[in-house]
Amino acid sequence: MIVSISLTVLLAILSAVLIRGRRVSLPTAAVLWLSGFTLASTGIAGPVNTFLTAIAGLITHH
């Protein structure tokens, strides 16, 4: 069975782990989370998605 998890979910889990491990403070995580939404609404969203898709393809083919 193939399990597909979105990058958003993975980043949310990573953020939660970092906050829980006291690696990142809650305000810092909130700023990073909100900046992700801001970045997604700009023209750079397309190239970033293309880059992440290419990285995911490299990982799955190895």
C-alpha cells in the first residue's frame, strides 16, 4: 500500500517536533508558518513547487 502525505503535512509535523523539542519557539514557528502562506501567493510559488517536485522525484527513484 502506497501512502501519500502532502508536503504541508510533513512540514507541520516537523514544526511540531521542533517546537516540542524546544528547538524553535512558538512565535518563531508562527512567523515561519505565516511566511509560507505569504510566499505561496507570490510569483515564486511555481518555481518552488517545481523544485520540490524534482527533489521528491529524485528521492523516490533512488
